[in-house]
Amino acid sequence: MKKWSFLLVMVSMMLFLAACGSQEESKAEPADGKTAASEKITIEHKYGKVEIDKNPEKVVVFDFGILDTLDELGIEVTGVPQATIPSYLEKYAGEKYTNVGSLKEPDFEAIHAMQPDVIFISTRQAELYGQFAEIAPTVYVELDYSKYMESFEKNMNLVGDIFDKKEEVASSVKEIKASADELNKKASELDQKGLIVLANEGKVSAYGPSSRFGVIHDVFGFGAADEKIEVSTHGQSITMEYIMETNPDVLFVIDRNTAVGGEAGAEKVIENELVKKTTAFKEDKIIYLDPDAWYLSGGGLQSVKLMTEEIEASL
């Protein structure tokens, strides 16, 4: 009788311990596979502070520089504005990804339905920050064109922190900076003066140092044909006479119309009788830059590398 009592007590204790262990496991490992208390990260940006989980799963991206960085790092995204996507990121136009509108006109209904863990936006969506933030934690990223590489590196490190990719980011940034330094050395030795222009439906604007496309001067080492160009998001409006009088050794051209899905028209606008009098035309140094990387994107691991390679090829 005592033996049976002892056995009953032992069996009861084993069942009790097993039940406790099962409860602990269920607390530590929820059904969805996430940890009970996901690690948080607090991010400060121009519009305040935002707290998000590290390694967020449902990611919406409105900045193509951030998108090409996530793509380079092998991080999946969920939603992308598919109205206009750079050709080198064309896979994100597929049905695998939720279409969240365009860069300037987000589809907030589609975004809300996704219940994203984080949304990345930049300058083009800045005025809509409040509407994004009402849906999900929203991270605002921007490039300081007067400190391009510092700003670029800061944004890349932010991505590395959020997605636990610090080593990969550090390695890629180091490689890009080394390429940029080498390009700067080559371009500086040439001592050529460059002029950067954006062509848009027959109109032309110029960009100089510390401007949106000023990385060509500030980082890549090309001298500026005009040091006094007004720093503006949309550039300084110019005439063909201005280009002729400025007489750049190299003329860099970005065709905005092509970037936004229109027909290429920059060559017809730029290569007129006045511009044909410049050194750039005579020396076959009118360089048509890839508008996807320069106008739509920029500031990402892939786009900055593409930009560096394109300017080096122009040498």
C-alpha cells in the first residue's frame, strides 16, 4: 500500500513539473514565433522620436535609396510605391509586393490594411508624415547634400541597427567610400570643370556644389564650372546662353522626364547650336546620367555605388 502511495505522489509531481515547463515554454515562445518581449530601438529624426521593434517584418518603403539598401542586404519588404520604380529595382513592381501608391500620392488605405511594423519615408513624403505616423511607426530619412557621405553613412548605419546588419553595412560603406576617394583623386588630377543640369520638358536647371547632385563636385572631385549656382531643390533655372558662356569641360545631364516614365527628350533640348560651341560638346563630354539612380533614388548602397561607377566611366 505504501509503495502505491509513493508511486502516486511521484507521478503527480512529474505531471505538475511537466505542466509548469509547458507553461514556461508557451510564455517564452508565442504561437507566431516572435519573442515575448521583442527588442526595441528608439530612433530620433527631424519629426521627433519613434520606437520600433528590431528586425520588423512588415516593412513599407517610400525611399528608393533605403529600398535598394534593404535589397542589397537581403531584407524582405512588404509594400512599395509601384507607380514609378527605378529599373534596377524593377522586381519590386511585381505582385509579390503590395502597391502603396506613388511617391507623392501614397495609398493610405492599402498601407493601413497591411498593418505594417514600420514605414520608411523621405523628403518627397515629408509633409504627409503625420498621416503615416497614425498608421504605424514611421522613420523619416534624408540626405544632407552639403555633407553627402556623412549623411549617407548615418542612414546606412540606421538600417544596420534596425535590422541587425551592422557588419554588412560597415563593409559595404567602407568599400563605397574607398571607391569615391579613388575617383576623387582621378577627377582632381584632371582639373576639369563640370556643370550639372536637369532637363525637364524643355526647361533646364543647373546644380552646383552642396546641391542635390553636388556629390559630383563635393565627393567625386570634379571642379565646378560655376561656383555660385543657387542651392535649391529644383535647381537654378538657366538658359542655353548660360551653358555656352559657362563653357564646362564636362556637362552632366539628368533627364527627369525619363525618370518619371516619359519619353527621353534631354538630348534634343541640350544639344543645340549654342551648346555645341562648348568644350564639353567638342570633346564629346556631354554625359547623360542614369536618371533612375540620380533622380529617383540615390543615397543607398546600390545607388551610390552605381553613381560612383558612372562618374568614373565618364573619365
